[in-house]
Amino acid sequence: MKLRLIAVGKIREPYVAQACDDFRTRLARYEAFEEIEVAASHGGDPERAMAEEGERIVRALAPGEPLWLLERTGTQLSSVELGERIASVAATGVTRLSFAVAGTYGASPALLERATFRLSLSKLTFLHEWSRALVLEQLYRAAKIARNEPYHH
């Protein structure tokens, strides 16, 4: 199964980009992976920005493709639980599982509705760039856990 991360905007901070590059490289040794950046919306209207960004994420999905949306109010999982849940999706024959990180203002109602699962990294609010790095690290960790390798200890 291919894992895919769809994220709003570009990573601007060099240290975050470096962390993301490192975990992309590590993850690629274990899982088929791709990452898509959709354009961020700019201007003073958060509702409009969320709607536009949400549409861009949804357009990147195939019909029926599972989407796990990173959302502060979603379900919190341990790293082991995340690995098990990803493995259970793969066992159903799904060919691609997408994760989405919304933009600065969060996820639109339409994007929340389209999500097949809402995953929370924490009840804390993170910069969306940091969320990307954390998701990549956790996907790498899940791949190690699935193979009974010691990274998660």
C-alpha cells in the first residue's frame, strides 16, 4: 500500500524542511510514499481560505480513497496503535492511504466530512509545518513497528 501526505503550502523553515527530508528518506526504505503540496490561500478571510484549501486536498484524492485528516479534535493513538491501524487498512486491499495536513486556519467543513478518519497528534496546536514533520516521523516509526524493529522502544 502506498502512503501519501497531502499538505497545504510549502515548508519555509529550513530546519523543518531538513527534518522532513530525513524522515522521507527513512520512510522510503520501508514504504511506497509520495507527498503533494497544494497551494495555500492568502487574504483576510479564513473561511474562504479553509474552503479553497479543502477543495484542493479533496481534488487530489481518488473516489473512495481513504483520507486520514490530521485534526486536533481527532482520535489520539499511540505509535503502536497507529502502526496497527495502518496495517489493518493495508490488509483490506486498499492501494493508497492519504494523510492530510490542512493550512493555517484548519480544515474546512467539507474536508472534515470527506475524512474517513481524524487523527490527532495532540490536543496542542502545532504549526502545520511541524505537523508535517511529525506525521512523517510517525509513519516511519509505524513502518519500523510493523517489522518489529526497535526504533519505537
